[in-house]
Amino acid sequence: MSTTQKIRNVLVLVDFVPAELRENKTWKIVYYVKCPIDNKLKRKQNRVKPLKSITERRKLARKMVLELNKKLERGWNPLLNDNEIRGFVKFSDAARLFLDRTVKEVKNQDKRADTLRSYKSFIKNISDYLEEIKEQDMFVIKFKDELVRDFLDVVYYDRDNSARTRNNYLNFIKTFSDWLIRHKYISQNPTTRIELIPEKTKEREVIPDGTLKEIFKFLKEKKENYYMVCLICYYCLVRRTEITKLKVSDVILKNGVIYVNKNVAKNKKSMPVTIPDVLIPFLVNHLKNAEMGDYLFSDNYLPGRNKLPPKKISDEWVKVRTALNLPKKYQWYSLKDTGITNLLKAGVPPIAVRDQARHHSITQTEAYTPKEILKANVDIKTVKI
């Protein structure tokens, strides 16, 4: 067995074999580094230029050996380009750092808590897949398009998830890969040639009037505090996570508005929303023992010092739906959709509804317009051509 083969067999678990000088006919500095593709040690060599003085040539060689070994100990690998200098970090360690930094961004209110929760879920499922294929200890440099394609196929075909779920994974991997590129773990985004697949048009399931009355009657009698959460969503069109961030001080009853600060709003814009008169008595009762610094909804959905987890709102809605034996198509977001639709049916101008819902455009609001209130254009209807 050759020396090279012995080295490869014995040292397959190391990242490199230190450089050493070999004084043969041609003086060479020889060292071995691990290839990121097959995890095998590859021989590399640097030539030592001839000098008239053997002593000076050896000094030069020792200096080269010293510098090479310093670089190797710092993680340098000549098989990687300058944009992949962290390629030999384990995927799991890179993913952990990514999540740790996202936690910091959430604390600084640069990202939303829901974003962190989604990122954790995506990372966990990718990590579980890597464990299934015995790649849980792989270097991040191996996070390439073939692996990503295989994973997405498992998500969509093997696990029978929707196109939307598969596309959500793809979008996350794009974001995560961009972060890996910025921090020089990889040099190319593995999703560049992977396309989104067509999704079914999202059907907005508006709650019929009779069912809505049944829900509100049940909530008023059985879950009075949670009833208030649902009323804020239905009448003021405030999103779930936004609701959990509202403070008592954001409710300005004398002006009839709730001020949704940019630190609370999903679109990062500060805007007031109108409190309909029908909602005012409920809010007055809800706030009777509250302090200005309290969250609008805390423990048991009453005002308090503790921030209500957004997921608790959705989980409570599932319990309500189960108790009333309602179909799954009536989800938490259906309250907001129904509120928008009913405002339009009541003749409220679309621009006013847009501002109440804080949509980015009137087109987004008009998508909720029910077919029964659409009217023919008078000018076109009476024209004679």
C-alpha cells in the first residue's frame, strides 16, 4: 500500500494533514486537505524556488511551511474559493447561528416573532431530512441544488403536501442560502434553477351571516374575553399578531380609533383604524380595570403585563370551531375577510375599507368584493353603438 493510501485510510476524519518540506530533485512542500465533495484527503503541493544558498532555500521553505500550516489551522482550504471560506462548517452549526441571529433581530423588532417560528420549523424539517439520508454531519458546502431538489420532492410528493407548502420551503431556502452566501459558507444559491410550481387560487371562505351570529352568540356566552379578540379582528380588521402587540394606550376611545404603531403593524407603517360605534361599549367594559402600559390582551385575554402568544388565538379558534361543529374552511383569518366583505356590502367606499384593512392597494381590497354587489357600468349599459 502506498504512503498516500495509508494517509487517506488513517486520516479520513481530519480536515488536513500539515505541510512538510520534501527535498527531492524538485523541492516541494506537500500537504493534504479534505475535499468537500467526497470527504477524501487530496494532496496539494507548492514548489520551493531554487536559490544559490541551500541554507537560504531551507529558510524560505520553513517560512512557507509555517504560513501554510497557520492558514490550514484557521480553516483555509485551497479547494475552496474565497467566497466559501467557511464551507467546512457543519450545516447544523451554520443553521444554528442563522437562528441565533434571527432571535436577535426579533428582539430588535427587525423581524417578527412569527418569522422566527417559521424559520425554526423549516430548519428542523430540513435537519430531520438530512438525518434520514445520513447527512446530519455534512459540511454546509454540500448544500447544493441536487440535495435541495430531492428535499423539495420529498415535501411535495412523498409527504403529499400542497404546492403552497412546497413553495414556502423553496422561498425559505432561498432566504437562508442568501444568508449563507453573504457569510461565505457557499458561493452559489442552490435554488437558482429551481422554480415555484403553480398553486391553487386561494379561496377566501367568508363566514355567512347566520353562522357568524351563531359564533358570536357562543363566544359572548361561553368565552367572553376571547369574544373581544374576535370583535377587534372582525370590526377593526387587525391581524392576529398585531392584536397581541397592541397596548391599552393604543386605544383612543374619545377619538374612536386604535393606533397601530409601525412596530406593531405587519407593513411597518403607523396608521389608525376606526372603532365602529357598535364596538365602543365592549371596549369600555374590557378596559375598565386596565392600566395604560398593559397589553390590550394578556392572560385569559384580559389586559395585562404579559404578551399574549399569537398561536393561542388560533388554537382557541379551533376549539370554538370544534364546539360548534363548523367546517375547517372557516379559519381565524375568515373573521377579517368577512369583516372586509361585509363593509363593502354595506356600501362603505373601497378606499375607506382599504385604509381600515391597511392594504397596500385598492386592488387588494376589491378582491373581497362579493359578486352580488357588483353593478353594471351605467355609461356602457346605456350606450348606443
